[in-house]
Amino acid sequence: MGIQLTINPIKSWLPTIDNPLLISGPCSIESEEQAIETAKLLAKDKRVFVYRGGLWKPRTRPGSFEGVGSIGLKWLQQVKKETGLPVGTEVANAQHTEEALNAGIDVLWIGARSTASPFVVQEIADVLKGSNAVVMVKNPVNPDVQLWMGALERVNRAGINNLVAIHRGFTPFRDTEYRNYPSWKTVIELRRLLPNLPIISDPSHIAGKREFLFKISQKAFDMGLDGLMIESHIDPSCALSDKDQQVTPDELSAILDRLVIRNESTSNPQFENQLDMLRSRIDAIDTELLEMLASRMEIVQKIGTYKKENNVTALQINRWSELMNNRVKTGKELQLNETFVKILFQLIHEDSVRMQTEIMD
Ligand code: PEP
Ligand code: MN
């Protein structure tokens, strides 16, 4: 299903932007002092364009700090007054949205747990109608690009064109080094579906630990994302939520200093020529790969007919294990990644079996 959303570029609502879009501030606003002191330090680094602070905190389990709530809206207003930075917070229902809009909050984001619920998103979208707020939609907790897109569409249909998607990673099924595993292929798919939608990354919620922030942020830039949302706190060791993943404003600046920001293209003609040449070689190789796959399938078809005539099953497990072992071995000799070779041959084999069972039907 091809859809077209009218989406404004970041520069149209943030004219001072000098790529990338960097958003920072505490996971949770805890007090007026914490909000403002953190903001003042952040504002010293001119690479920070938006201040974030959670007021209503969606906690996975009850009993932990659930945010200061509405009282913090005026502290965010104060941050804006004192630093000049636009301010943003998470909204998770109609009431939050109404209050945030009435308080003149510039950026409203929909959290990962809310994006997973179309009813919640619709309720928020209904309140957003007629406003010119900037709305950011985090990915849902499960890697479902349609659900993510659905939420963006609901907000867009409410007339919100200042729209951004945030990749904050997905709930892992088992223990991994990260709190939420990044799925760059889901991000690439969203970019393919909505090419004019700005997408930023939230390495804090992907990482869960501050030591991984640099690595994930660099990866986001390498993938051509448009910015980052990184949690920062004046004293992370005392933070009331997400203390392991927050950094001080100084630590944030140190991370930013190390990051290499890549351009999607360059005006250097020599680079463009070289790239064009390499790309045409890739195109030619891909065509050859497809032609070879087609020849392979032709043989598979012959084998299928032959098996049918001799009343033999399409799948022969011994042959399959032997084939896989050999392919992985050859792949290794050719310096190919083992997992990649395995997945590739699983796919090829799956389709070969499908073809042979069709012949037998
Ligand atoms: C947050 O940004 O503080 C937050 C709770 O995010 P998420 O919805 O990604 O968990
Ligand atoms: Mn957080």
C-alpha cells in the first residue's frame, strides 16, 4: 500500500537548525531546579536544539516514579523562557495532550507503549486537530512497521505536518547487551515507505546504559538518520528514572565531539563519479546473482519433476544439512559472514521446497 503523507522538513519549524536535530534533557522532570539547571548547562552547547523532559512517565511496572505530572508544565515554560530552547514532553492520553498544548509546549511525543495502541494514538490525534505543534512518534515496542506508520498516519490525518519518527529500539525476547534492540531494517523500511519523513534515533532507550550511547549514535548517523534524542541529567546518579542511561550535559558534549556526521551526498564530482562507477558494478553483479538464482531454480524444478515421477519427497533432510554445512564452509573461505550465508540459504532452500511441493500437488 503506497501512501503519501504531507510532511514538513525540520527546517520549516526549526529555522535555526543546523543539522542534525539534537534533543536532550532529563528522562523525567523531577523539580523546577533540576529542570532549569540541566537546561542551562545544555543550552551552552549550541548543538542542542530542543529540550526534552518527561512529565507523565509510562512505567512498565507500577510502584516506581510516575512523573511530577501537570505541575511540571510551568517548569518547562520557564526552561523555554530562560534558555530560548523549544521544549518537548511525552503525551499518553487526551488530557496530557490538551494540557501540553494549552501550556504552549512546542514538541509532543508519543511513547513506544502508546504507539502500540491505535486507540490511544487516535485519542491523542483527535486533540491535536488544529494545532501546529511538532509531533514525534516513537516506534511501537514491537518491530511492526505498519503499526508505527499507522500511528504517524493518524497524527498526520489530524492535520499535523510537523512530524518526526523516533527509533528507540524494540523489546528483546531474551537478555541482550541493550535494553531495547535496535532494528535498523525496520527504520530503513519506514524510510522507504515515507521518504520525506525525518527520522531520529533515541540511543538512550536503545542502550539502557550510557557507555553504549556513542556507538548507537554513530550507527544512527551512519544510517543517515536526521538526529538524536539523548537523555541528560544534572546528576544522573540521583535520577528518579533511567539513571544508568543518562549523562551529564558535559558528557553529552563529549559524545557529540566524537561523532562523525555523514552527509547523504557531497558536491565533490570526483566522489560522485567514483560512487557511480562502483554502483554500476553492484547493479551488474546483482543482475548476475538473479540470473544465477533463476538457473538454480530451473534445476530445482527439474529435480522436482524427477522426484515426483519416482515418488520421492520434496524435502530430504540429510541432503539439506549437508548442503548447509558445505555452503557455510565455502562462505567462510570467502570471508562471508556465517549468519548471512545461513539466512541466505535458508531462504533459497525454502523457496526450492515450495517450488517442488507445488510441482507435486
Ligand atoms: C522516554 O522518552 O522517557 C520514554 C519513556 O520513552 P519510550 O516511550 O521510548 O520508552
Ligand atoms: Mn527515559
